[in-house]
Amino acid sequence: MVRAQDATLLLADGVRLVSRVWYPDGEGPWPVLVMRQPYGRAIASTVTYAHPSWYAGHGFLVVVQDVRGRGGSEGDFGGFAQEAADGAATIRWARTLEGSNGRVGTYGFSYQGLTQLLNTGDEAEAEANGGANGGANDDPSLPDCLAPAMCGLDERLHWASEGGAHWWALGLGWALQLAAEGCRRRGDAAGWRQIRRSLQHGDFTEEGLALLERHDPGGMGLAWLRRDPAGPEGWTVHPVAAALLRRPLLLIGGWHDPHLRGVLDLWQRARSAGGDPRLVIGAWSHLDWRGGLDHELLAFFCRHLQDPLPRQGPEEPAAPGAAAPAAIRLQCAATAAWHSLSPAAAASPAASAAAGWSLHSGGLAAIRCDEGELRPLADTAGGTAGGAAAGGTVVIVHDPWRPVPGRGGHLGPEPGPVDRADLDRRGDVACFSTAPLPEDLWLLGTFRLRLRVSADQPSFDLCAALSEVTPDGVAVRQLSTGLARFGPVAAAGDGPRTLTLQPLATLVQAGQRLRLSLAAAAWPQIAVNPGDGSLPAGGSGSGHRVISLTLELEGAHLGLEPLIRAN
């Protein structure tokens, strides 16, 4: 029978970190799985993973640790900055636990994903200092294999913002969750309840900054929200040892998860470092993995940690008669079918979509959702009968009293595909649709929009959604979203603006239409832009300005780029 007990690691600075350890039935020795997290070791990320006892029942000694200043561990919580040294000490300690066979793997998502990559092991330090041992595989501070999920190394681009705008609802919600744990540890029940009520009632999008300033003024989340996301100045990009990236690595992402670009960046970094990482992306949001990935994780850890001892380095060949794991596995968001790809295939755009689409309107695309056109660039014919002229100009008026809501996607409080037909009918949303598709269309990659946009105020936002529309035009299923914040207003001669949407893999059936929708807000996914050039920090206020956007469609281009860059 699996048993669990708490264990304590004494760090060099005198701080004690508390872990819960699940032991398999029997004598051992067993390989060790480590998860390090700030939410309480008893929870053990069971929102997305099987309970640790399940892994213990399959022959692993499982350690779930409260990081410094969280749960039962001592010290002050300092966010990601504290995790490198503590993580290295934890891996060394895990190798020596009673019942351990000396081999360690790590797993976890989000914060627990990044803790696997922040490590100041001996070889990592040597590599950072230009030493010769940076590529060695025997550093006991580094895990033997790791499975980071839904995380990234760049705090600005992978944790806090997109397109120059803060993740407003997501960033505030997460920062307040961490602040509430600080209240609990201090015995501040009133502060905990205040934060909890604000999150439950949705008031946090307006009052969240004040709550953070009151209850967690030195917190990592508040520091991000105070920092300008328009550029990299002042933001941290965490280093990662090439030796770690060359270890067996299973990277996990979701099409509706905000950290997906961080996962793709990690995959690229590992390949550049000489590693052979595996990549799995499901039709998942951050918290909904639709049944999880535990059997695949179990197979990965058995392959690299259980006897007989596998060779060191990247993924070893499969046993005779067994199929080698696919380098890349992707789930179609429409059919839920899984597809296996080679890195070369993932670096090539779908042939049917490689050319991209142009945008056209006679000026009514914002008032009539069926007027604007999205035409394949290969279509050199003129406008369809009664259709829009080539190119054209569309004006969108953003009224801060009624900003366009952000819905679903990867940044919403309720992420994933949603119907947005009512949003597209608004007069402040410009829509551009294709003709009915003559055949099924497989979309894999990242959509990028290039468009000339000007505004009558110093700053503005452009928010995009890609959807599929039923033949009768009634249902509009949102597939991907993206946004960009611009300011100050550029001179009239400036070139086109660029906006990038969330990567996707989906099948659009014949007869459906593709639609690109453009708006000037996505509240509360991002803060409402006041238009005066100041850093947006909440919903609309009395000082917010009406903003008129002019979309110059001549030369506008919507292209589908490969999921990953070719090496």
C-alpha cells in the first residue's frame, strides 16, 4: 500500500523546506519524481495531474515540496528569483532519500513547470561562467529528465503580457491568489476573505491593484503590473543551462493556454542546445486538460528513470519491437484527433494556407458583419457580385463607456472556443470573411496580420479574433485571438502594424467560412486603453478618450506562419 509522510530539507541558509513524500509498496529502490510548487503540497497540482499516490503505485517515490515561504516551508516568498538555488539543493537531496535509486525526474505545470528549469547546479554555474564542464551529464543538481508544462523563461512575454499589453484579468487573478496565501501564513483572515470575495464577485479587475498594494506590495505579480510591457527593459529572462536542455525533455502545452509561446520557445532552445525534446500540445486551457496526460508522463519517466539504467543524454532509441515516441504530438482543436509530426513538418506551413489572405471592404465591415471580405491571395479576380472593392478603408470607433469584451481564447477567465456572433454584430467590430471553403482546410501554425492602422489619439489597441462561421452565418466559433498595443501615434508615412494571434491546430470543414474580427478593446483580458499614451491600468474611467481607428486595407495581409522556426 502506498504511504505518505512529510520530510524536511535544511538549506545552507538555515531555511527548512517541507515536502510530502509518497512511497510505493515494497522494498525499492525507486526512482524519484519531484514537483516544487507554491500552493500547498497536499494539493499536488491535482487540478491537472493524477494524485501522487497514482505515480507511487507505479513504482516511483514522489516528492511534492512547498517552495520557500509557501505552505509549511520557512522563509520569505520571493517568486521565481528564489527557485534556482533551492531547486538545485532539492534535487541533490532527493537523490539521497531513503528508498531512492539515485535517479530523479521532475514534473509540474505553470509555476511548477518553471521551477524545473531554474537551477544553479555545479555544471550550470560552470557553463554560465564559460567553464568546460557545461555540457556534462553527471551534475547531481540537475534532474535526469524533466517534463515542464505550460511555462516559459521570459517573464514579460511568457508570464505577464502579450503584444505590449498586460494580461489583465489573468495577471491580477494569479497575483491575488499568491497574495491570499501570504495573508493565510500571516494569520490575516480578513485580508484573505477580502481577496477571495473580490475574485468570486469579479470585482478584482477594477480593485485588484489596490488589493495587491495593500496585501502584497513587494510581490512579483504587482511588480509586473507596474512595469511597462512595451519593451524588455527591466524585465527578467531566466537563463537555463544547456546541459539541462540536453536532458530527456517532455514539453507540454495547450492551444488555449497563455504560456504556449513559452513552451515553443523552450522547444526551440533545447533543439539549439543539441537536445532532442519531445513536444505535446493538446486542445487544453491552463486548468482543463480534458483527462490529463498521466499515462504519457508515466511512460516517459519509466523510460528514463527505471531499471535498467538508460544511457545519458537525449531520448534513447526504443527497445526492439517498440515504436519510438513521436517528436511532436498535436491535438486538433476541432476533432480532438492526435497527429504525430516531425520537426521538419512542424516548421512548414500548410500548403493550402501558405499564401495567406487579403482584406477588402467597401467601408461597412464594422456595421455589417457580412460585408468585409477575406480573400485568398491566389484569387486574382475582382470583387464578387455585389461584394467589396479591392482594399478599402474601414473606421472603428472605440467608446470607452462600452468597450468590446474579450471572450474565451487563451487570455479569458473562461478560456477556449466560444461563440462570438453577438460580438461580431457590434458596430465597433470590423469583420472580414472568406467565401465558403471549397474543401476541408487544415490550419497549423501562427496567424500574423499586417495592416496599416492610424488613430486620432496618442495610443490605441488592436484586438483580433479568428473564427469559423457556419454556412447560414448564425454561429461564429472563435478559434484564436491576439492583440497589440500601439502608441504614440505614428506619422502618416509609417509602415504597416503587425499583430500575432495564438498558435493553433484545427480543421475547418468545407462549406464553413473563416472570419477575422478586429476591435479596439478586449476587456477584461487587457486593460482598457485610455488613449492618452499612459499605461492602461484597469477598466474605463472618466478620463478615457473615444478613439477612432482607421484601417487602411490596401496591402493588408493575414498569413499563416509555421508553428516553429526551421533550424
